[in-house]
Amino acid sequence: MKRVGIITKGSSEMMRKSFENTFYKFMEKPEPRFDEDFGIYVHVPFCPTKCSFCPFYKELFAEELKEQYMEAICGEIEETDMEGQSRWVYFGGGSPNTLTIDELGRIVGCFESKVKIEEMGIELLPIFVSFEYLRGLKECGFTKISIGVESFSKEVICKTGRKTSTYEHLKQIIEFARSLGLWVNVDMMVGLPDQDSNIFRKDIQRIATIYPDQITIYPFMVIGRMKATPGIPADEQFQLIEEVGERLSKNGYGRKGVWTFTLGDDIYDSSRDELTEDYAGFGPSAFSTYGNWKVVNPEIEVYLKDFENGKKMGFVAKKSKASDEWRKFARMIYDLRYDNSFEFPFYIKSFISLMKLTGYIKGESLTEKGKIFAHKITKTVVESLPFPIQKPDCIENYNEYISYKNTILTSN
């Protein structure tokens, strides 16, 4: 057990240092070009409330702000040099279904005037989902939806600041979505504040009776300046995911990743794809990766003013080879398998050999202790990723950004 701890701790530190050594500079964004298979991410930052467990950039919904956002994001898409095939389009947030079907259709139309779309998904806040909305998504061309349930416990969810939907409502909308031909993922969480192990077990037992196409179980993670305290210690969170994974297998679910369980061979996980693929990000705080660059859009006030002034500013970091290699390694570990098709440098190959010798990898699969290793590595990657808006310390000219922001927001 001592050796297991050393390997896990050592690899977590290597991953953390690799990602934390990425520093962004606020500057004019490098001109992007996408002409091969790539992904598209759309960030919709609006939420009716700000949930305490959510680490991602969000703003309270306001109609006027949304209208300005619509003009800016459509303009951003039209001005971006893209052609060819987009393998996936994903609307995340925030709560993307704070946009109407007509507004979503307008954004989709901007993309379709430039590229061919293979599949398109959207993240949904359950309380804003209706049969009519689901029909509209299907007509817009969406193929997959992801519903953020997190927990069925009213006491747990309400303490996070979110309004909850009833089990009956969720069951109805999931079954109706599937009847339309929409592929359905449901996000659940373990470790929410005031959520104990029995509440979590009951949550998974209930969602399994509805049979969505995919169930993704996220451990509670602390990113940036989050102040919420997990209700279950991290190691116990991992053990609980392993435990309920066995239960889900009895309901017909197969495991496709460290936190992902599906009924078939398909999988929907943009975070997994983003580890190794180029993608174009649109909207405030959206990430992009292309060529030698990682680029993040600024927060909404600056984003809107820059659109108004015809500027294209953002947080820019040069891709490091080491970071890309560790991302590739993280993707392999996330998939719970050894993939010898990946070309790794000597130091990662040596580490993989050590994992085999110490019983983390057997054949082409991770062993039981390898799966716990995968939980810890994946959590480390997510918590260590540099989010410029949430982690100002990773912006090397942060004071310049603040000065720029103050100047453009006070000018006429």
C-alpha cells in the first residue's frame, strides 16, 4: 500500500505541476483556422442562480444582457475562419437552456453556414426543460442532451442554491427525449455539501430506474476560489463510484470511462475529447485550442465591449509539449485502459512500465487499484487546469487586464 501511495502521489504532483506551469497573457488573440476535424464549444454563461458547487464561469440571467450576448456570439462565429467538418458541437454553461429555441437555432444557423456538423449536444438545467423545448432542440438539429440532475435530495440541492425538479418530472422528460430520438446523459454528483453516502446511493438507485443512455458521476471538485466543503471525503467518493458502478452493471450499464457508464457503445463526454483534440470556443470565458495556442475569451463585460469596439482580445498561452503529452496520458487513464497507439516520450513510457510492474495495468486494462489511481489523476487534472477568470494567478499580466477592463468599461 505504501508503494501505491507513492506512485499516486508522485504522478499527481507531476500532472499538477505540468498544468500549473501554464501561464496566460492578456493580448490580441492569434488568428485561428480550423479546416480539418475539430470540435466546437459554445459557452452560455447565464444561470437563474449561482450554484455553490459549480466552478465554471457564470452570470445571473438578465434579458438585456442575453440580447447583447446573442449579437456578440453570432458576430464572433461569423468572423472566425472555419470550414470542413465539426466532429462535435457542445453547448455548455452556465445554463444553456436559458436561451430560447429560436436563439439556439440562430447560433446553430451561424455554424451551419460555415461547417458540417456531425453531432450536437447541449447541457440542460432540469427545471427549464419541457416537452415543447425538447421538440425544439430536435428540430434545431441537436442529437444529444445532458441533464444536470446532481442529486434527487431536495435538502441537498436547495442548500447549493439551485432549485430542484421532482423525480416524476425528470422521468417524464428523459423518457420523452428518448422517444424523440435524443440521446440522454444525466450528470450526478457524489460529495455535495450535506450529501452523505446513503443519499448518494439512493440517488443512483433512482436514476438507474429511468434508464438514460448514459450516467456520469462526478466527484465534488474544488476549482479556483470555490468555498464549498464536500460532504464526503475524496477517497470515500471514489470508493462510492466504484461501488455504484457495480450496481449499474447489473442494470445493463457498461463502463466507458472513469466516471461514465452507458447502455450502449456510444459515449458523450466533451471534457474527454477536449484533452486531445483541437476545438473552437465561442462566448465569454470559452476555451479554444488550435495550432500552438490555448486561448480563453474574457468575461462577459469585456467580451461584449470588445465586440462593440471591433477588438479580439483574450487570454493566450503557448502550448507546451509536456502539457500536451500529459493530457494525452490523462485521456488514456480516463478511459481506464492502456492504449499502445499513443506515442509517448521516454519519461511517460517509463512511468507506464512502472504502473504495469506495480499492478496498476494488466494487459490493456487498468486493475482495481488502477481505477482508484484514475480517479485521483482525473480529479487532479480538472482541479489543476488554469482557468484565467477563476484563477487570476495564472495571468502573467493580470494588472494590465484589470486596467484594460476598467478603461473600456468607463469609456463611452
